[in-house]
Amino acid sequence: MRFAPLSIALLLALTACSPSSEPAKDPATSASSEPAPVTAPVAVDPLDAAIAGAWRAPENVARDIYRHPKETLTFFGVKPEQVVVEITPGGGWYSEILAPLLKGKGRYIAAVIDPSKTTNARAAEYYGGALKELQDKFAASADHYAEAQILQFDPAAPAFAEPASADVVLTFRNVHNWLGQDKAPIYFKGFFDALKPGGTLGVVEHSSAAGVTPKEDSGYMTEQQIIDLATAAGFVLAERSDINANPKDTTDYANGVWSLPPTLRGGDQDRQKFIDIGESNRMTLRFTKPEVATGANAKLAPTDTSPQQ
């Protein structure tokens, strides 16, 4: 077919005005050529990470509702870069949190009674078992406990660390044992000596209910008893807390604090009642070693075989 010159001119003009033959751009990608913003990683609190650690024994995790580890350690001001001494940690409930928390930046010292320093065969067996349990725990998970230190001390003359080297000394539900053996004053003197000026002593202890005078062998104490021991050694009470209080605990049972979980010493008698109460009512006290030492350290005295509750 032949086209007239005018037809050819019109055809060329239409071709010049037609849309480009380039493929259409995706509106989603053509809106901006700038790269997408990078979201900063969310910082994980080291204490939260330690408490959530998969290495913790399930039976220990189950007790968090009673022992409130985050609130308690935060109240005591524990930080990853500190030197922290825990006194007679038993099976290592708090060791599972503290040792990994302090690994790499600070130092965790578990101060345990040297079994060879007691002539009481039953006590030596108990302390030896506690020591082995802790050693086995640390050996089983070197990734988390490799830097943890176990320090064995003489209960007749306790030294818990190099003098004035610790930032924090912690003791959980132990003082009633030492009081029963007339050793509490020398322990508090040892705490004072181990801490740096300005350092912290954190005490958690079974606390008798208001108006209840605790029996000597009940495991319960009054706040004033702890305060008197601490201030006699030179400490100053900084703050008290109800973090670990349990108002359902009447603190007046035949088997003392051991009537309650986790011991349930009474067996089946009133078992459900005690389970419903939960673990003991506890005081939580924070003391400070003054920058300039004040007060007299108390007298020395003699050993203890009571298990930790």
C-alpha cells in the first residue's frame, strides 16, 4: 500500500507524541530513592537477662514470685560492674542470677563455711554437702559460672573478702541461724570489714508479724534485732522495703518458718493451708558502711547447722 505525503506526515507526528516505550515504574519503589531507616536494637537490661537465663533450675524460677529477685537486687543497688559477696548461698539460688550478671565486668564471691573448720561431724557433713553442690553447679555450666569464686571461711573468725574490697555484701535468710549460735556479731563485723567505705550490706530475713514475739528456734526475727546487729558493727540503716513481705504469714507455727514452703516440715498436716500462705514474710533492709568508720565492732563468738529456708 502506498501513502500520500500528507498521511506520512500525520503518522510521524502521532508517533512522536506517543508514550515512552520504557516499562512503567512501581509506585512503591519510585516514591523515594532514600534507604529505609535502620532501627536501633533494643537494649536488654542485664539483670532481666540474668533472671530470664535458661540455665536457671526450674524449681528456682518457680520461687521468683516469693523472692522477687529483680526488685530485691535493684533495691540493693547491685550492678554488673561491682564486686558482690553473697554469704552462705546454700544451693546457689541467687548464684544463678548474680554470677552471670557480674561475669565479665564485676566479680561474684560465694562465701561458704569451710567444713574442715568445725569439729561437729553433723555440721561438717552439712557444710561439705553445701560446698559440693555449689561446686558442681559452677562446674556444670562454665559459660555462666567460670568467673565465680568460692571462698571458704572459718566461722569462728569469718573473713569474707580482702578488707575494703567489696561493693556489696548480701545475705538471704541466714541471720537467724547465726543468732542461735551467738555468731551474728562477728559475721556483721566481717561484713563491715569486707566492704569498701560507702559500700552496701543487703539483708533479707524472715520477719515476725507485728505484735508477735519470735521464738528463738522459729527462724523469725524482728527488724530491730537486725538493725541492732548492723549498727553495732558500724553500719547505718539506709532504707527498708516491703518487697518480700507476705501479710498472709502469721509467723506463729509449731514448726516455725519451716512449716511453710519450700520445707513444709509438718508433712501432710495443714499442708494445703501452708501452701496457700506461700513462703515466709520477710524484711528487706539496706545498710551502708560510712565513708568514715563509726561505731564499735562487736565481740567475737562461736557454729551452725540449720539449713537455709
